[in-house]
Amino acid sequence: MHNQSADQPQRRLSGKCAIVTGGASGFGAGIVRKFVAEGAAVMIADLNLEAAETLAHSLASDQEGAQVLACRADVSQAGEVQALVDATVSAYDAIDIVVNNAGITHMPAPMETISEEDFDRVFSVNAKSVYLTARYAVPIMKAQQRGTILNVASTGGVSPRPNLSWYNATKGWMITATRSMAVELAPAGIRVNALNPVAGETPLLKSFMGEDTPEVRARFLSTIPLGRFSTPEDMGNAACYLCSDEASMVTGVCLEVDGGRCI
């Protein structure tokens, strides 16, 4: 089990072990950075192993005593998710937190023009991954009688934008899954929550907008009352709260981190 050293002040995630999927870039990297800063031992899971290892090495060198590892994982594949969970338990002896952050989208287009291949890919990465991490991590959390699962959904699941229909649908699925998981797992001491970010400066931004021009950005930002995109730091801060003991009475919540877009 990961332990806080005696000479360090108590931090908000001290002693907790976390998996963050899609953790090498974007919102996931923001969550990883915050978790490590707050004392968690983190397994960065990502398709891009080189980027995950680079982030892990950077954080380990920046923060004395930081425990952060990298693992390549395609979260839509059962065998790879099982291997990820096994590697995390082998490294840290427990899994206290699973952040289902990995996600993709299709390019904006009329719903009837999206290919079956793109539809299947979006659902396998955004929805099936939540099932797979639960399948392999929940038994461990039940045995521990503790655990926290955080699903990164989207404002698209609450207030859908046109031409992203099947992406929106996966995020609505995640929101319903979050609430259902929370009710079922509460007696086992496992909390389940979600974050609903608006688009941010991540690798998916151009895909959401279709094209990245000053005019398109201005139009997109005009729908966000606070007038800016969600940042990885915003997501890290919100994730830290929901996964910490400060939120011990919070489960089944889908928290908008969206600058007021869903109002």
C-alpha cells in the first residue's frame, strides 16, 4: 500500500492509489498532475505509451517521493484492461480510484452520415471501457470495502450540440451508468461520480469544432457564460475533490465543469 512519508504534510489523496485512463494528455494529464501533487500513487494508462512514460518520468523527477507509473492500454479491449488492473495491483497493492477519462469522438456531421465503424469505435472507447474497468476493478474495491470511480462524461450528455449525436449519446450513457453504478455499489463502500466538462484545449478540441479557426472558436466560446474553455487544471481540481475523502458523502453526482454552458 502506498504510504505518505513522515516528513511530508498530509495531502488530500495521501495513501490512495489511482488509475487514470487517457492520462498522458489533455484532461487526463491534468488529473494525473493534480493527483500526484496531492499524494496519490498513479498509474497512467494510455494508448500512447511514450507520452505516458514521458509524463510519469517528468512528475517523478519534479516531485520527490512521487509514485507514478505508465502502462499502455486500449480501454476498449478486455484483456488490456485486465492487464492494466493487474499491473496496478502488482505495483501498489490496491486500487482506490479509477478515473475513466479516455474518450474519443467522431467528426461533426449529420447523424445519418456517420459510418458504422466510427459509431462502433466511439461506443467501444467511451462506453464499453466503463464496463470493462468496472468488471476488473470493482471486485478488488469490494474486497477492500472502499473505492471511488470517476467517469469523465461531457456537457454533450446534458445539453447536446448538433452533429455530434453519437458522441453525445455515449456521454448520456456514461451519466446514467454513473448514477446506476453509484446506487448499486454504495453498500460496498464504493462511490461513483462523473464530471461533465465543456470542450477544452485538448487533442479532441478540433474534432468537436470540425475546424479550428478564430471564427469557429469565438462562436464556440460565445455559448460558455464564463467565456473560456475547460482546462486540464479545472478538471484536476474537480476530480481531486470528488475522489478525496472530503467527498465521502457524495455519490451519483454528475458535476458540470463548464463555465455555465448547461444553465
